[in-house]
Amino acid sequence: MGPPHPYRTAYHSTVSRAVPRRPPRHRAAARLKMRQVPLATLCLCLLAARAACSVPAAPLEDVVVEKSFVPERCDRAVRQGDFVRYHYHGRFPDGTGFDSSYDRGSTYNVFIGRKQLIEGMDRALLGMCVNERRLVKIPPHLAYGKEGYGDMIPPNAVLHFDVLLLDIWNPEDKVETKTYYRPEKCGRKVQVSDFVRYHYNGTLLDGTLFDSSRTRLRTYDTYVGIGWLIAGMDQGLLGMCVGEKRIITMPPFLGYGENGDGDDIPGQASLVFDVVLLDLHNPKDSIAVEKQQVPESCPRKSKAGDYMRYHYNGTLLDGTPFDSSYSRNSTYNTYIGMGYLIAGMDEGLLGVCIGETRRVIIPPHLAYGEEGTGTAVPGSAVLVFDVHVVDFHNPSDTVQITSSFKPEACKPLTKKGDFVKYHYNASLLDGTFIDSTHRYGKTYNVVLGAGQVVLGMDMGLQDMCVGERRQLVIPPHLAYGERGVDGEVPGSAVLVFDVELVDMEEGLPEGYMFIWNDEVSPNLFVEMDKNKDSQVEPSEFSDYILRQVNEGKGRLAPGYDPHKIIENMFGNQDRNGDGRIVEDEFRLKADESPHHDEL
């Protein structure tokens, strides 16, 4: 059988035919006339009466009840006006059976105290508990009397009934709920028109299991209070909290009525549902946001189009986990407000601060809907995300520069080509430490504009003077991008550098690796050709350039390996690539001024 069917049944009382009430007795129409009795006859009667005192025990005067089993728990006992369902074996005192409900495969269902039973059975069932078993002995005058009952019951028969009570209810009954567990926090209770997901075990009043959602390994999902359930369940679920466990007991006229379900639930059966509520929402719900921790400083809040990195734990409303970024040891990285996420999360991540933690509760129509994900998230499930925002940026962001200290005399300023030495502390936007030059006891040295650092750092170090301190906030597209640096910088991470410029050396004009500080000698080739063999070897060329630099007559571009520069210069002059320079190959850059010629 499936879960409670979504329809109502009206109550109609019925009376089974087995063990009918005692038939009416035939009474004499005329009164007996009084007449006098002779003395001798009276004496004879007295003697007969004395003789009767020595015969076997007199016939039963009243019902005899022997309780063969009484359950430890008896929540309810039979009273006048109750409706009962019971099984019985009917036997004569010699053990001969005359009737049995077991043989018919159905209980005997009847009201008590409405003369629908023989008088002795009406009395015998009073005070019985569900699952109690009694042996009942009924004398003829409280059964079928002198007439008997057809061929089944002979006249003046004492009847024995072995009775097992299975159900009790009363037409005045209502749905009964007993909560045996309720969470400490109950922020919301089931109301009419809410949609719920719950597990249940369904039993008859005697404990017989007729259905369970757990055997199907899926919850029962339905609207409440709009007629999709049997009336008793519609009423019994109202007021429940998520996580609450309660017993819902209902009479048959609020269950499956006089006909049952045609399968596992017999007609006129009380039903008991052991329910745990797992989920609750209303189709009108929007997301709910609970801010758990907001940083004191929040200079910027997320907006649609931002790219965000965040950690999360995802659970169902009853606390069952279904996913976590922490378990993958990686943030979830995505654009927000652009449809890359489920609608509820897209909305829930707007307006957050970096470092903020919040809980986002999302109804299924803004999450994975009726179908769920097919694996971890069941259909029609409310989702709870505990989110920690690690960082966010926008593709239009540039480097954010904040100067924390400037010397009074802040000149010269750095520019492209300058060789700079600086200290830095690097972290992620949430404060996670990445690296620091102070750990190594030396500065980091680069040529600005030469691609030796990430583009954002190159931009952030320009127009800076020695002694100045800055904080640089660099978006990932100007740092290490989507890939990051394995083991050091996560992908799509915004970086924060606290920088102090320690030293700088002015660079050469753009495009030059060597310049002359003085006038260029007209006998440059001759001066280089030290052994006078009309050709310049690499060693001669290198020695000459280094001598000019040492004497202050020329400058190599700072920040580069001088030998690499000189090697490159030699290659530019060695037009035919034979490893030596002859005078015909040797010339200056013709397009530069005489004061800044380069070989």
C-alpha cells in the first residue's frame, strides 16, 4: 500500500453478521393463576430442596471472564458506545467449535452497548484493552437462551469465546497527536497549504505494520490541509516542526473508513502513524538569509556580475549533509547574479562582505525543484547553505592602491624600466597568508615593465618613491588568473600585497640595454680590437663594454645579467653570425641621438 491516499471518506457504521445479538424470547400471553398447594405437597418440595443441595454446581448466572493476556500498556479500555474490532473462537464447554472469525479471515466489527451483540458478549468486552485476550463464558440466558440459534447453537447452551481485541474507537473521537521529540529550536510550524516531506511507519492500533515510507527509501511529499491526504493526516501534521517526531492516531472515519484501502488496511480500522518531519516550505516562500558574522570593516559588497570565491556546507532542512566545498579543499568559484547558480543562491550571495558568513535557506522552487539532483538532493527539498565568502572581484576591476606612508620628500618616482628593490607581505583577500620577503631576509628586485612580476604588481609599484609603503589589491586577471599557483595561490584569487620600496635605480630609455654617458669615441672599433687582427672577438667586445661601464662612460640596463646583455649586443653586431665582428659589420644605432647611442 502506498502512503495515505489524498481523499476523504465519510463514516458509516456497519455491523457484521457473525455472533448476532440474542433473538427475542417467546413469552406466554396469559398469567398463571395462583392456587393453594396441599401441605403434603409442600413438605415434598422442601425435601426435594434439601436433596438439591447435594447435586453438582448450579448453572452460570453471569458472564465469567478469564484474562489470558493483558498488555503492559493500556492507553484505552472499551466503554459503552465504543466501536470494536476483534477476533474470536466460539466453542461449547466440551471444546467443540461452532464459529470463528479467523476462519472467515476478517475481524468482527461492532458497537458495544447498542444491542448489536448477545448480552453476555456486550458485558464481556467492557474494559478490554487493545491486544488483550480473554476467555469468556456466557450462560444461556445471556446468550441464545432456550431457543438456541438455528442449527448452530442448541437450546440452553453455555458458550465459550476466546477473544483478542484489535481495535477501539468512538464516533466522538478526533485525531490524537503525541509528540515524543521536538528540536530545541522550532522557528516554523506546518500550516495549511505548506508542502512537507516526511517519513512514516503506518500501523493498525494493535501494532500491525501496513506501510512505511522507509521501506521505499524515500520520503512522502505532499501539501498539507488542502485535501491531498486523508483527513486525519491532514490534521495531524499541522503544527509540526522540522525534526519533530510524533504519533498520529486517527479513527477510521478520518482514515480509510468502512471499506479500508482494499489491501492492507481493513475496514473500520484505526490508524497509527509514527511520523518524523524532514522538510517544510510554502510555494510563496522566498529565500531566507541569516547573517552569522559580518566583518566590522566592509568597504565593498557583492553585486550582480561579480566573480566570487566562497566555501559552503550544504544540508537539507533536517541537517542531512549533501555537499561541502571544504571536503574538496577548494572554494566554489563563480559569477553571481548571472544565472550560473541556482536562483536562490544567486540571490543569497548578493550584498555580502568579504569574510562574511551567512546561512541561506532556499525553497525547492528556487533550488532543484521537484526532481532534485537525482542523487544527493531529493525532490522538493529545501536547501540550507552555510556560506563563508573568501573573496570577490569584478572583471572591470583594476589595481587598488592605498598609500599608508610617504616620505616628505617623495622623489624620484618609479617608472617603467627602473630597477626597484622592495619588501612585501602577501595574503589573500580573507587574510590567508601567502608569502613574505621578510622570511628570506632580502628584498625582491625587479625591473618595472619587464614582465618580471604579475601585471598588477608592475602597475602598483609605479609612481612610488623610496621609503613609501602601499597596500595593493590585485584582481586575479591582473595576478595569477584562473589557474593560480599550484600549492600557493588558488585560482581566481584576489591578492593583497603590503609593499615597502627600499631602493630604486633609474632605468634606461625604452628599447635600450646600454647607453653612453660620454661622447662616443670615433675609433670605437680600433679600441675594441685589442690584438689588432682587424676583427673583434667576443672576449674583446665584453672586456671593452665592461671597462666603459666601470669607468662611468657607459651604462647597462639595471636589473639584468650584464653578461647576457653584452652577449646580445655582440650578436646584434655580428651580422653574419660567424662569431666575430669585422669593421664593415660594426655600426651604431643610427636613429638615436649622439648622446644615447647603443651598439
